[in-house]
Amino acid sequence: MDNKELAERLREIAGKDYVLTSDMDRMLYSYDASLEKAIPDVVVLPNSTEEVSKIMSLAYREKIPILGRGSGTNLTGGSIPVKGGIVVHFSRMNRILEIDIPNRTATVEPGVITLDLQTEVLKKGFIYQPDPASQKVSTIGGNIAENSGGPHCLKYGVTSNHILGLEVVLNDGTVIWTGGKSRDNPGYDLAGLFVGSEGTLGLVTKAILKLERAPETIKTMLAIYETIEDGANTVSAIIAEGIVPATLEMMDNPVMRAVEETIKVGYPLDAAAVLIIELDGMPEGMDEKAQKIMEICKQNNVREVKLAKDDAERDLLWAGRKGAFGAVGQVRPSYLCCDGTVPRTKLPEVLNKVMDISKKYDVPIGNVFHAGDGNLHPLIMFDERNKDELKRVLKASTDILKACVDVGGTISGEHGVGLEKLKETSFIFCENDIEFERHIKKAFDPDDFINPGKMIPEPVCEQ
Ligand SMILES: Cc1cc2nc3c(=O)[nH]c(=O)nc-3n(C[C@H](O)[C@H](O)[C@H](O)COP(=O)(O)OP(=O)(O)OC[C@H]3O[C@@H](n4cnc5c(N)ncnc54)[C@H](O)[C@@H]3O)c2cc1C
């Protein structure tokens, strides 16, 4: 089937206004927040599960590559159509179908923007916890595919801990439900398998999410350090004390500088690092916990701990943290965000290695990260048009991930493997591990047309 006929068949399914074929439109779907690029043959914007099912069975019969797309904010090339074909953009399937307070669930379509859902449920006194810093833009479908984390996932767990059930369109267009409103379901935990599968096993068309009561009290502190090691040591010391704050987020000096050039938060530009510490929960005992944390900060040479006086001050601290990736665009036009995780106690050692790598490849690196989870996000800043610099950046990124793995960590905390880290899977998986993943992919998609080329490296052919 040629592209013209394909577009015609898709128009019959989704309607003539919801199939995009112009060069300009297709170009707009050729990139995400990674450095990868590839142009799809056609983009379709379905409005229902039934339409998605018909689109999938068309792709299945014709063996056309197909992939889902939320807002294209993923950082590893997950939504890049490397083999062309159909991009299914879920922006019209953005309805919150039900907020069921007695059962503490929300049922949503995949194109719902994460923050829109959080805003709606908060009006009823509830929270949907996973809060990627991209929550103003990212979708629930994308969060599920990437098993996204966020600042509050230290205490509450990542997306997989908050998914109760999924409706999924399988390779031949069959629609299945896995899981549901009850907390324990018999059979294989298929919802668990789909979460984090980077859109390679099927297209999610509905999700039942877990809601929790909003905390009665929140205390947000900014701890200021002369050295990044002191900040990182504070993180391990707080957890070792048996306190699990809602968040422990760290930012180093280069990132604070970039933030202050865009959003005036009042970060101390003469300090090496800051730690945003947030406690939430019942008011009882909260002051004592805050006091204990301040003592731990002092034992780790903190210069000062500031307590946000009101919601406005708290919001400002978070605006700086959540706007940090965008802010580094002030320093250089492009950035590559590495996403390695290490055991918390190894943070100081690995942060020092990151600085060595920055010097070795002569590329500036800033750090803003989920310190409590040991989840580093070194942001390598550069100019994508400078091919020599790009080569050095890619080598630096590989070295950083290797440094994480060498201390017992791994190559992704939350951004997935996508296209960008296929090579680095060899740092953590042996060939048997990878072959088993290929078996799972084959069981769902024997023809390898659902988001092909992602997450699992191709077998190396013997010559
Ligand atoms: C500034 C910035 C900050 C970020 N902060 C965080 C953070 O704190 N934590 C974090 O975890 N990530 C973060 N990210 C990464 C990114 O936002 C997340 O990976 C997010 O979940 C992607 O959502 P999306 O809607 O943009 O999905 P997309 O990028 O469009 O897609 C991501 C993957 O999901 C698949 N997909 C999308 N919808 C479906 C569906 N319905 N069914 C099946 N597969 C589907 C796609 O094929 C692709 O593989 C950040 C990114 C940026 C740019």
C-alpha cells in the first residue's frame, strides 16, 4: 500500500481532518526531547478506542510500523518513527472519564495532560502522585510507557505504583483490559508489563489510576551548601535516620545560574549546591521531623536552611526546579540529559566523576536531580550544529552511564532506553537477559511493527 492509499484508509477511520500528510506536519512529528530525528509517513489523531483498534489492524495487515505519541517530551527518542510508518497522536483522546472518590481511582484517556488530571483531583482533595517535572505538558500515556518518576516519587513511588488497570489495543487490533479498580487481580500482571514497555507492546487507550488524599501539611526547605559532597551526604544521612521526605531534589551551581537568568527564584549564586527538602503528611510530628532534618543538615556543613514561608515561596522554589531543564537553554542551544541511577551513598563519588568527564571532553555539565532516589540527571550543554562537540557529548554521556553502573547503579532512573541508550544496555544486561526481552516482544508483536527499534537492541549477526 503506498502512502497516498494509506492516508485515504486512515481518513475513512478517523475523519479527513485528523490525518496529516504534508511535509511540514510530518516534520513536526519527527523529533522529541532527545537528539534523535526521523520523519513518519503519516500522522493520525484518533478519537476513540474503536478508531485506534481499526488503525492498528490496518497496520497489522499491511505490516506498517506504528507508534503512539503523547506530547513528545521523552528524552530518549521513544517517539521517533525510525522506520517511518504511522504516528498515532493521542491529543484528542484527552478526556478524564471518571473520578471515583469512594474507590480512590481516576479513569482517563492516554492523552490527558498529567497536570490537568492533578489539578482536577486536587479540587476534590486528592492527589495523583507521579509528578514528572514535565507534568505541565506530558501525557498519562507517555508517563505509563516510560514509567515516569518525579520529585515526589521518592516517598510515593513511580508511575507503576499508581496504575491499577489498562485498556490496551494489541497488535492485530484486539482490545483487552488488564487489571481494574480492585487492588489485587489474578493472572499475570500484564498492566505491570505494559508500564515501562516504552510503547513497544501495544497502544494504551484507557488507564485506571490510583488516587491518594492530599496531605494536610507541607513544609518546604531550601538547604544551601558550599560543596556538592556535603549536600549529597545530607541526602543519605536523612534517609539513614529513618525519615523519608516527600522530596529530596538537588541542583548545582551551573543549573542555579541558568535558572536565575530565566526565573528569579533567589537561589544563592555563590553556593555550590542546594537541596530542596519537602515534608508532607499530618501536622502532628512535622515540626520535630523538620527540626531533626535541620540538625542533620548542620552535621553535614550546611551554610543555611531556609523554610518557605507560604505557598507563594514554595511555588517559586518548585518553579525553579521544574523549569531547570528549559533554563539551561540560556547557556547553550542544546542539551543531552543523562539519566543514571546510583545507590544514594555513591552520589558524591559519581558526581565527582561527572565533573572529571566534563573536563575530559571539554563540555559544560550541570546537575539537577532526584537526589533521594540516587537518580542523577547530568545535563550536558552544547551546540548540536557543532559535529565535533556532538561526538564528545555522546562519549561523555556513555562514560557517565558507565560510571553509574560501575558503582552498582543502572542506565535509567525514569527516562527509559528508547533509541539513545540501546548500546548502553550491554552495561547492565547479558545476552540471555536481552534475548528474554526479545521473546516477550515477539509474544506481543511477532512482526515487530509496534514502535520498532526501541528499548531492545537488535541481535548482532554473526559474519
Ligand atoms: C523538561 C523536561 C522535564 C522532564 N522531567 C521528567 C521527570 O521529572 N521525570 C520523568 O520520568 N521524565 C521526565 N521527562 C521526560 C518525559 O517528560 C517523560 O518521559 C514523559 O512521560 C513523556 O510523556 P509524553 O506524553 O511526552 O510522551 P511521548 O514523549 O510522546 O512518548 C513517550 C513514549 O510513550 C509512548 N506512548 C505515548 N503514548 C502512548 C500510548 N497511549 N500507548 C502506548 N505508548 C505510548 C511513545 O511511543 C514513546 O515511546 C522530562 C522531559 C522534559 C523535556
